[in-house]
Amino acid sequence: MRDVLPQLLDWWSAGESIGVGTVVATFRSAPRPPGASMLVGPDGSAVGSVSGGCVEGAVYELAQEVVTSGVPVLQRYGVSDDDAFAVGLTCGGILDVYVETINQETFPQLGDIAADIEAGRPVALGTVIEHPDPARVGRRLIIRPDAATVGSLGSSRADDAVHDDALGLLAAGANATLTYGPDGERRGEGMRVFIWSFAPRPRMLVFGAIDFAAAVAKVGSFLGYRVTVCDARPVFATRSRFPDADEVVVDWPHRYLAAEAAAGRIDPRTVMTVLTHDPKFDVPLLEVALRLPQVAYVGAMGSRRTHEDRLARLREAGLEDSEIARLSSPIGLDLGARTPEETAVSIAAEIIAGRWGGSGQPLATGHGRIHRAHPTGV
């Protein structure tokens, strides 16, 4: 939803009705994750994707029907490989797509949610996508940390259950379909609620204002991270050298990281790359980073000789083996990378593999499903 939100908001603000198809559940090798959305605009244009091209035609036609009828539909694509091939889902995956009409009448709170997302304020949206009572399908609940909920799913019991679960998903930055009894019972079936978690972008901290850092900042921004480049040397840590970073900070890295952690701005989705390979910067910084209770990734650049020297210095500084084991060094996957851009790709590949539990091996040499169901890190 986040990637199509600007266009959705433009049409919504103009008073138009938009057909919206959203992936709410995936099975096997589905190409797009829950939360991926496609819009069918009032001019007949299509924006976004639910399957990378496999079933867009079928969803497009269904969205037009839903806009005409006003009745939302939960549709499964790819129940079998034969059915999947019939609509174009040749990967054999299975998608549950919820198709609805969005306009100012059906979704009056969209503008407020968009404002939260733009400002980086966490907000979650729960939508009933299946229920024995058709009148409750499409009901919404908006959940914000430390704020009253807006809307209702039909009962206080259901609202309370979804509120608590949505806060957990929001903290993890995850979207999911949750199943309850018809009135929100924890043990039961009948009601399915899709939770969109619009958490602020995860952070990537790039320490060391070197040429490799510019490439890492660029690929980090491309992957959706809020990128900070930090270096103690003002002549190198400049906006002009790092145009793809969201912010460039001149400070001693260990001092900056400690302050960010104390302020609660480091969370389990945060990734850190230490690129200076200079012990006077690296060791104090890694002392702080590796002792933080939860971060997704800490990687440090350097040769194997630099790595061994770094490990010795960290042990001398009092770090335990369990803390040092959290360090990815030398940084990145073995892609044979040489240029800053290639190295940035190898670092990004290691971060992605850590997030989803990937092996880093060629897919051609493996077996079984390609896409993991749930993230393990970021």
C-alpha cells in the first residue's frame, strides 16, 4: 500500500472511487508479500502490482466489478497449479487478494493515515476481510500507539483483540492476516482481519564517510531504509558527498550511537555498517553496537588481517564471545565484489539474507520453496 499511496490519495482527495486489490495472505512461492496493492483508477489506469504481473489482469477485472457493485471480495488465486496457470500465476504460488472500493465515504480516515505515514508516525490499520455477517466485511480499526483507536470492527471484544495484536505487528513492522472467532474470540474461526503496519522506515547507520559509504547509502535508500551517515571528520561527512543519505552527522561514531540508543531510536530493525576499518573509530563503536540488546545487523569492513586485529582489540575491551559473534566481519557475502558499488550490493545481500533467513547460495543449487514466509530480522 505504501508505494501506491500517493496516487490513491490524489484520487481520494478528488472525490473519486478507486478499486483496490491487496495481497492479504500468501502461500508457497507467491511473488509479492502481504500488503502489496494494485489500484484501478477512475480513468481505468492500473497502478501497482499484486503478483509481479501474474494475476494483474484478473484482479483488474474484479476491481472494476467491485467498484460497480460496492461489495468487497476476498479472492484466492492459484489454488492448484492448473488454476494458477489459467490466470497466469505460473510460479504455482497462492495469493489471497482482498478487493474493495475506496473513496471518501468508504474510507474517510485515509487522509489522516496518510498524514501519519508522511510524518513517520506509526499507525496500523485493521480491516475485516472475511466474516459470517457480510455487513461486517470492510469494517476498519485504526490503531496508534498511546492513542485511542478509531473505528470499530463490530464489537468491543473484537476491537480489543485486534488492537493488542496490531501493536505487536506494528512494533515488528509486519503485515499479516489474523483469524478470530466471529466476535473476536482468540480460539475460533470465522473472522479474518488484515493488519497493515505502517511503521516508520527502518534505519541504516553507515559509519565512515568513505567512497564505499556513498554506495552503501544509495543501496540502503533503494531498499527502503532511512539512511544516516556518521563520521567524526567534517571535511568528509558532507551532504554533497552523500546525496542519497537522509542525514549526514558529524560526530564520533560511538558517541552518536550511544546517544541514539539512549534516546530509543535504535530498534530490532536497525542495521549498521562500519566501514572505516580504523581501530580508533571501529573499536569504541563496536563496543557500543555489539552490546545493544537488539539490532538486526552489525557488519564491519576490513581485510581478514584487519578482522583478526579487530577481534583481539574487542576481547581486550572486555566483550564476550557471544557479543562478538553478532558481528558480520569481513562484511558482506562473497560475490567477488571489488568496486564500491559491487561491495554495497554484497553488503545489502547479507542484510537481506539475514532478514529472511536466506542461505546466500545460488537458487539454482537449492531445493524447496524460494520465498520465506516471515522475516527473521529487519
